Amino acid sequence: MNRSSRVDPIARLPSLTVVHGGPDAAGVPQHDFSTNRNAAGPCEDALRAVQASDPGHYPDPAYTALRKALGQFHGVPPSRVVLAASASEFIHRITALAAQQGTRAVQVPLHGFGEYARAALARGMELQPRGGPPHARLQWACEPSSPLGLPDPAVLLWAAPPALDAQTGVLHEQPPLRVVDCAYAPLRLQGRAAWTGVPGSDLPVDAWQLWSPNKALGMTGVRAAYAIAPPGMDRWVDVLDTLAPAWPVGSHGVALLQVWVDPVVQRWLVYSLETLRAWKSRQQALCIDLGWAIHSGSLANYFCAQPDSAGDLPTLQARLAALRQAGIKLRDCTSFGLPGSVRLGVLAPQAQDALRTAWLALRGGRTIPAAPAHP
């Protein structure tokens, strides 16, 4: 084979545009509706713990005390705890392991975090949307879902007993690898599974649970996460640990995860949800008053809406850009498969009023002043 006829494997990989909420090249938005972090935070006890952490030394590479604390919080042995640099890092790591084990297809939510698909496509795996034949060996759910904040129907489906062969009484086939992203479980405001300070018991027992408490504590700048493995997955835990770089979680992340299980911090979180409930009710009423259509059913501290210009996508995107220049950022839901909609994290009334004033000015054809630089 001559050089010119060789196939470049990198050239076959898709180029996925990464779209995230939060700070961007323009810095930190003054009023940032584009992320789902707890706007009542940061939790002061958690912040003090992170500030008091020791950056002058490596953490324990086995994270012995941290695994024990997280295991006790979830009622599982420490051997079922997997530490990760972030939820995104774990998504890529477990997808890489699934690919090594021969998985060729991944099932992702119809509307969801783009990192599930990005990790799969980067490894040449096929994407299978929900609703088709469930042949994917790796399956993702998010409870509650993002961007809509709804219960993920896959979680109920996975909780059903596996199908057994009527003749032999054994499984028809090897069960798939299933992961529930629990990033927003502690920020669930309504419903029977609203957060009470301890993890619920309503998740499928044979699914992995992925937890990233930085959102709930209002400290998304600290990157750290962990997963709880299902029973009987010791070999997978060992391999996932082997695939991780040394010290995937630094001292600040260790401090965040350690304080996450503190009862004082959990009490703060539960009380903060009362504040978020009141803010959410006010923010939704404000959006309706602006003539926006609310996507119903959100159980979390965020929701989606269709602004009054949703039928004209270029106009909507131009207005979102103008808002961003004025220090107000909303999350365009086009990348979620919901063009014409925006996701709004719940913020304090002052930020809500700033959004209302700016939107009415844009709708009236008036210029809104640019925000001061906030690096």
C-alpha cells in the first residue's frame, strides 16, 4: 500500500461542535441562566472546605477515606466507588471501556447532554436514539433529564425485572451496560423523589450511578465526580481504575466530595431547594408574562421555554447574542435538538428582572448597554 492510499482513521471521526453553558470567551456572564448550578450557592461550608484543602501534597492515590465516606453515604462498600476527574471524564472512560469490550452501539436520550454522544462517536460507535430496537450494549439515562427536567422514562424501564427464558429460567442475553447520570438528582425540586439529603432508593439496582455534586453545591468550578457500580461489577471497577490517570481527583476535588456527605452540608442543600422553588415559580411567571411558552413538567432547578420570537430562529439567536453582550446568557437548545427553545437555570429575582428589562428593550427595538468585562 502506498502512502497516498492509506486510510487516516482520524479523518473518519466526526467533528462535533462543543456547546456548553456558563463562561465563554467573553468571560463570566453577570446573569448566567445558561447553567444548572444551584444559584443559592455556593454552600459556605463546602467553600471553606475547598479553600482549606492542601494543594501542596498529592491526595492518597487510592482515595481510601474518600471511598469509604462515599460508600457509607450510598450504603455500599467502598469497592463499588469509582472516582473521576469530572462527570464528563467518567463518560469518556466508561465509553472507552465499553468499546474495548466490543460494544459497537450506544443508546442516548433523545434530548440530553452531548457528551454521551461525543464520547461514543469519538470511538467510532453507532448512536441509537430511544424508541428503536434496544440493541445498544451501552445505554445512558439522566434523572431528571436535561434540558427539560423531566423524569427519564428509561429509568422506570430499567427497573423492570430482566426477561428470562421460559424453558431454562436464565437470561435471554447478557444485560446491557446502563448508566444513570444523577447530576441533577440533588436539585430535584418536585415529585416523590425530591432531594431530602440522602440518595434515594428508586434507581435501577443493575445500573451505574454517576454523581457530580458540584452543581448542587453551586461550585461548578471544582471538577470532581464519582460513580457507584452495581453489585457484582468488581472487575469493571478494577479496569476503570486502571484506565484512569494517576490522581484523577486533586485536593480541591477531594475536599468537595468529602464535604458533600457532611450532614450539615446536606441540610444546607435541602433548605436551599426551598429558595429555588420560590425563585422558579417567580421566573416561570415572568417568562409567561413575556409571552414565552413554557415546556411543562420540569422537576428541577431549570426549565425550557420558547420565547415569543421562537418562530424566527435567526431573530431569536440575534437576541440571545445581544443579551450575552449585555451580560445575560441563556442556553440555546438547538444543540439539544430543540431549536427555538432556550434553557433557563433558576436565578435570583434580581437576575430575572434584568432579563425582563433587557428582553422588552430588544422586542421594542431598543439597544441594551453592553455589560462591563468580567474575566
